[in-house]
Amino acid sequence: MPGSARSGRKTPGAGAPPPLTGTAAGAGETGAPTRTGHHNAPIRSPDRCNGPVTAPPDDCLARNEWICGAYLSTRRQVLFDAVVQHLQLTFLSVLIGLIIALPLAVLARRWRWVAGPVLAGTTILYTIPSLAMFSLLLPLYGLSAGLVVAGLVLYSLTLLVRNLLAGLRAVPEETRQAARGLGHGPVRLLLTVELPLALPAAMAGLRIATVSAVSLVTVGAIVGFGGLGNLIYSGMNTYFKAQVLTASVLCVLIAVAADLLLLGVQRLITPWARADRA
Amino acid sequence: MRGRTAAAAALLALTACTAGPSLENRGQVTASPGDSHHLTIGSAGFTESDLLAQIYAQLLNRAGYRTSILTVANRELYEPALESGRIDVVPEYAATFADWLNAKTHGADAKPVGSPDLDATMKALRTLAAPRGLTVLPPGRAVDQNAFAVSAGYARRHGLETLGDLGAAKLKVRLAAGDECVQRPYCAPGLKKVYGIDITGVDPKGVGTTQAKRAVQDGRDQMVLTTTTDATLDLFGLVLLADDRHLQNADYVVPVVNRSRAGSERVARALGRLNGVLTTKDLARLNQQVDAWRRLPADVARTYLKDKGLLK
């Protein structure tokens, strides 16, 4: 950065540790006991004081506590919007991932030579670091939600394709032959015999892909579309404990809820699996 | 191998149906100054940038624009978006942005164009920004530049108000700063050359970090490098020393707009109302309300603008 002694504040991402932490930490880390005096001290231009914001407050927000009710009440709308964006990004990317993974898995099942390249390709995609992935896709998508969705779709592929393929391959050859014997064509065989039997493995893959998408959405914060990640990212930059904790907990809750939901769906659509276990 | 690349290409093509606008196809220099009804304001994701973005958004709202704010991690990401018109208005810092554009245009080794002289910096900045379809609006009074602080007791004992005083006092000074301070002309070398301050060493604790300020508070270091809009100095019993010989660059807050979407006189007038009002001290106070008191940038901005009569 020629011509600037500043390490990072105005050149964020310049390699320095998040510079703002200093300023914020100065306020936050000094802790509650020593700060009380400052809270009561008059600020420099009291003539400009106006409204509730300018008076130095003494609440859990200003004390920077991990758990803070005032955070929840003042940020209700912000949190709601972030959760909605998080859910949308996750849902869209898993859905599109599934739509792409299904034909890939079927093709890989049908022709053995396709399987190798498809599995290798999707696995390689999975190893691209998420920051790099978003940077690589940036010229294609610009700063948009599409960028984040595209990245997440590519990540979900390896999990979905692998599990779909494992499910399809686990269908016993005798079953397939029996179906053919009954006069099933390839499409009917796929839809009525192979796919239902592949469901347990496929659903396992879908659950992992969904949970991993929930956590990966947060990286979208670098382009402003990261759902709860936006809050975690800005909270980390300013040592905002309540924000980081609340957003992280919500993230975990979304992941657990999504996983349970998919588990429920799996139980509903594969009643035979339950009958077996009983 | 061929199959693998083909598969990857197919995947990219498939997922590309959700594509947004390409980055290269808008914001031509030849286009006349545009006046889009909906404006996107970019924020670089740190507190001051968030605050300024909120202030701009609310001023533009008042002027009849619909606005939204997009927070992006860094300049490398938002500057191209500003050129393309994905983002229309961004709060910037004159000298830093001039140097950044200069490095982007002429390579990383180009001679810096930002300087302590505001007029020269603005001229250089506008020359660099115009070919990219960007218009730099006039700067106001607020400056966020590097600044040096000492403990209040130390300043009192040695009668220090300016960096010039510190140089004249012939004190040995250990400086808490980023490790790059050793080479930067605006840091250790400049302090020695311009002010004659005897810098015995640079304690690499980062720019304005808690550790750096603590070190000065405890007397382990004598001076700390921070910024003019740092509002937490009081908490550490620190005072700023004035840059009386103008060592620091003119990092005045300036709005930069995409000319073809927000280049109108109306936008300039709406944002210009802030210029005579917002001071460096105001900015520090606003930063404090967000960083230390954890108020929402939108609320802090609104209260400030109402307070100043810029918003009803």
C-alpha cells in the first residue's frame, strides 16, 4: 500500500489483523468496572446532546456482554432479515445442487467411465477454499446473491453426487432384473425402483449438504450476502460479543432445525425403512 | 482429464443461469451524468464506513432517492462494483483512495499521488477517477488520518500539544504502531525527519489497538499511532498531538459516485449539505456510539442528522 502508514483501516483486507478491533476493543475490553466512571463523565460537547443516543448509556450493549437482552430487542429486525437471507441462500443452493447432482449421479451410475471424472471433478471443487471460490466466481456474477448461491451449489455437489451414486449402486442387481422382468423400461425403473431404494443414502447426503451449506453461507459476508455471516463478520471486526454469539447460535439452530426437518421428511417418504427397524 | 474439465465447464454453465450483471458492461465514461432513482450505497464494513454510508443513504432519501446499502469486505471488491454501477455511492478517503487508484492504474510501484496537500490530492484523485467513470464530490471538513497520541500526564509534564513540541523537547520516544511504521514516510521516518523526534524503537502492537494504547497508558511506550477519529483515547487517558507541520496525508472524507448513475447535480447537492457540518470530532463521537456503546449505525446517523437540522 504505497503512501499510507495506516495498516488496514482504510485498506481492509491488506493483510493486517482486523484493525478496527483495536478501537472497539479499547472500549469493550476495558470491562465494566473501570468504565462506569467514563459513562458518567460528560462527553466533550454536551451542548450537542440530544435524544437517547448521545447520553453515554450503561447497558449490556455498552458493557459488551456475551449475552445481552438489549441486543435482541434493538436488533430484532436486523436478526430477522439476516435469518431470512440465510434460509433463502441455503435453500436455493441445496435445491439447485440437487437438481444438478441427480442427473450427474444417474449418468455416473449408467456409464462407469463417467463416474471417475464426475467424482474427481466435484471433489476438486470441494477443496477450493471458500474465499477463493467467491473471488473466482466474482467476475461471472458480480456482487450478488447469485455469487454466493453458485459457490454453495458447487460445494454441495460433491456430497450430493457421492451419496446419490452410493445409493443407486446399492440397489441389488436382482431387484433391477426383477423390475426389468416385470417390463419396466429404463425411466420407469429409475423412478419407481432405483431412486426410492437410493433414498436413504441420498437423504443422508442431502442432510450433510444442507448443514454444510448453512455454515458456508456465512462466508458470503465478504460480498455482503452472508445472512447471519454479515453479523458475525462485522461483530468480529468490532469485538461485538453479543452479536457474534447471537448470530452464531442462530446459525447452529438453523442447521439443527434443517437437519431434523430433513430427517422427518426422510422418515415420511421411506416408511419401509421404519417398518424394517420395528 | 478431458471429461473432468468438460464436467466442470458444464457445471459452471449450469449454475450460471443465476448470473447477475457482468462487471464490465456499464459505467462508460462517455455516458452523460445519470440520475438513477434507486441508489446503492457501498460500505467497506468497518464502523466509520457503515456510519457514512448510513448518513449518505438518509441524505439521499431526503432528496427523494430510494436507497439500499451493500456492505462489502474491502476496496478490492467494491471499487470494481462502483465502476460497473452495481454500487453507486461510496464514502472514501481522498489520499488513500487516490493512492489505491494510482496503484491500480500504474502498478504497485507507482509514485504515491496522495499528499498532505488537499488540493493537490483532490486533483490527482479526480484525474485518476474520471477515466473510470467515477466522480469525486467535494470534500467536507472531516478527516480520518493517522495521528499520534501520548498519555495526558506525559503531555502535561513536558508541555506537549503538538508533535513539534515533542521534537523540541528532545525526549526519547518508543512508538507503539504497526511494524510497517519503520518504513512508512508518514510514520517513524517522517517523525524523525520533519519533527526531529528521537524515535528509539517501534513497538509492533498494531495501529490503534488496545494493546498499543495500554502500552502507552502503562508507560512502556511513550506514543501510539492511531487515527484522528479514534474516540476511545479518553478511556486510556491519552491525548492527540497536533500534526502542526502537516506530515499526514489529506485523508478527507469524500463521496465517490458512479457518474452515469449518480453523477447528477441533485446527488451532489444532497451529499454536499454534509460538508459544512460533519467534523472530525463529530465522526469520532459517532464512531464511539457504535463501537463503544453498540448503538445501530442507522440510529446514530439519524440522530446526528436530525440534531444538525439536515433531516426532519
